[in-house]
Amino acid sequence: MHRYERLAEQLRERIQGGYYQAGDRLPSVRTLAKAHGVSLSTVQQAYHQLEDAQLIQARPKSGYFVCQVRERPVLPPAGRTAQRPVEVSQWEQVREGTCVLPDTELYHLGRGMPDIDAPTLKPLMRSLSRVSRRQNLIGLNYDTLHGRPELREQIARLSVSQGCRLRQDEIVVTTGCHEAISVAMRAVCEPGGIIAVDSPSFYGALQSIRAYGMKAMEIPTDPEHGISLEALELALEQWPIRAIQVTPTCNNPLGYTLSAERKRALYALAQRFDVAIIEDDVYGDLAYAFPRPPTIKSFDEDGRVLLCSSFSKTLAPGLRIGWIAPGRYLERALHMKYVGTGSTATQGQLAIAEFIREGHFEPHLRRMRRQYQRNRNAMLDLIGETFPSSTRVSYPEGGFMLWLECDPRVDTVALNQRLMREGIRIAPGVMFSATGKYRHCLRINYTVLDEPVKGALRRVGEWVGEMLDEQPAAVSAAALPA
Ligand SMILES: Cc1ncc(COP(=O)(O)O)c(C=O)c1O
């Protein structure tokens, strides 16, 4: 830990412990530097870090002040799931939602799309054009199956901040995290095999289970505490599960982050029942807290964790660059990668490697985390103002997605159809279930929150209200006149 991180941690504890209250002015940079025997820039860095976490705020010419702490909204309860492995359906819903052109006329509030218009991405565009202008032909050639060493070197370097120290030769570059997950599944499970998943769950992973003829064992998952370890243990006792597939950090769609303690406990369960863990960490670097939460992979002693990730959410999904660190399953994973897509396209890999090497990745992440956290707060306020009061919303500590649970009378598939007539789309909850549950839920994206997007969100709230008015609550029999 650097000095400024230690200092930030001490200040965070004082703020969270109530020693400094909302609105209090913090000591000046000079005073704090003197008191702790550190340089002015160390204090400034510590204050920047707390600003990033939205714990404090700088006021011009006045100093740093403690922010108002937000209260968590009322969160949706954990979903009820089938207590047996099931075949995955819902492809039609997923197809419908993912085969739309990213039309600028359409407010696609349901997409898992980062803000690709950020100025901190400009150096990436420059790297891309430099890579394609260079005279050598590496960018047009086949790559090795492992991926470009320049990129794997950078991924290995970044893995330190995730709590694990990956070596270059443990990493295989993939065509997005999507491919990483499907490689992982085929590396550890045969057709007919069972994979345990958190529920609701990322539809890409569910549809891979379907496509490979496997079955999903959905485990109830709470938007605050994450996948139920008790239910998972019961399922492992009862069924021959081959792997646990989870997104334990900045989960999509619920937004939960499993605590380090629960990640360790999940790993211990996997060891006890000798199953693999497919860990999707695609949003992990977008956690608002610093340092970011560790991956389950960082507790991996025997290579049973297959860590999957990509630059799709941190940089740009169009580059289609991801990776897998498959642990003891490396040889199987390489084979599955080979039969799936062969090697990954080269130019994007070279450009991303250059972008990271030149030091642009961290400042970009810093900016995006701040933007997304700010937008989360603003969107929660807007939902509070415009949606019926029965609506419950998740409270993500990272990433850029909210999960909404409406009154059970609201059918979000029908809601989406009505909204599409106005050029607005949401992601209906059924996409995130193996069997079409969560029909009254929806996911929305808060990467950008300009006036048109706010207007679109207000329309969603109004429609939810209208759908409720169309179907008045059933009057209880007891309340009916005799
Ligand atoms: C949780 C999760 N995992 C994986 C992916 C797929 O990522 P990629 O675009 O890198 O294939 C997504 C994209 O939506 C996602 O939300």
C-alpha cells in the first residue's frame, strides 16, 4: 500500500466512524501533511482518492468537505428459483434484445454499453490508427493461440490490483469475455452437465449453457449480499454440479459485490465438493471503492478458478478483446479456444497494449468510476421521483447498471414493446432467468445521463404507472361486501 492509500484509508475510517460528519471541513492539505509527516502531494493524492469514492468534495478556495452519505434504497428481495437443474429457454427474448443496431435514434437503456465517448479514450483511437499505419505486418497476421505477448504482459501487470499475480503464460486472450465464458464452460463441463449460476444472471452465460446442452442450477441471489452460499451448498450436496459460474464483483444485473469473506467461503465450498469456479470479472475494475475488491481467483490455491474478463466495459466493446486465466484447465481451454475462433484479431490487442503501457488506462478508469457513481445517484433520485412508489431498485457499488423490481402486475416484456414505439428500450427481466422469471423486473444503464436519457427514463416510469392503473390490485376477498 502506498502512503497516500494508507492516509486515505485512515480518513475514510474517520468519516465512516462519524468522527467527521457530513458538511464538516477537513484539515487543510498543509496541516494534514505536517500532522502525518508526509508531503503535500501525498495528502492531495489521498484527498483525490476520497473524492473518487464520493466521500468528500473540494470547494474552490475553501478546502475539502465531507459529503452527505446516501441512504441505501429499499432493495428487491432475493429471487425464488427452481430447486433443480433446468434447461435454459429465453433465447427469443435475448435475440430480440441483442440483434438491434446501435441506432442513435433509439434510447437503448437496457444495453450493457459503457460510455465510449469519454475524452480519456482518445489515446486509444490514436493507438488504433498508429497500429494500422505501421509498416510491419503483425497486425494483419495470424496471432498465436495465447494472444499477443505485449497485451498479456499488461494484463498480468493489471492482475496485481485484483489481488492475484498472474503470469503471462497463464493468460489466453479471447474475443471478449463472452468467448472466455464459453471456453471456460466447455473446458470444465460436458453436454448434459450442470452449472450452478447466480440468479438473476448475465444472459450470455445462460445462453452458452443452453447452446452446449448443459443445465443451469439457479441459486437465489440477494442484491446486497450476493449468491446464497447456504442454497449453493444444498445444491452441491444434491446434484452432480461441475462448475459454479458467478460474477461476484459489481454483478450484472444485481450490482452486488460479494465480500472477501464470502468469496473465500465460496472458494472453500468449491474445494469441498471439488468443482470449478468460472469467475466473470468483467465489471470488477469499475468498482467505486479503492482498492478494488479482490477476485476469487486471488484465493485460488489449486487452479480451480477460471477467471474471465475483457476490456468491453472498461474501454470499448467493439474491440472484442477479453481474456481467460483458466488455471489447471489451461490445455482444455486452449483447445476450446482453437475450435471456437482460433486466434483473436490482432490490431485491437496491440492498440490496447500500447494504451495501457503509455499509462492511459488508470486515468480513464478513474474518470469512468466517478462518472458512473455520480450517475447512479442521479438516476436513483430520478427513479424515486418518477416511478410508482412500489418500485424497488438495486444499489450497485460499481459498474453502470440498475436492476428494478416493479409491482408483480407489471409485465416488462409488454412494457418494452410499448416503449419501442417511442424509440426507447429496456432489458426485460426474463432475459436474466433460465426459465422466464423476473417478468416484472428490468435492467437499465446509467453510463450517460443527459436530458434526452432522463426524458426516456421518465417515460419508462410513466408507462410503469399506466400499466399499474390498467390492472388495479386484486381486491382481497375479505374486503368484498358479503
Ligand atoms: C456480466 C457480463 N459478462 C460478460 C459479458 C460479455 O462481455 P464481452 O462484451 O467482453 O464479450 C457481459 C456483457 O454484457 C456481461 O455483462
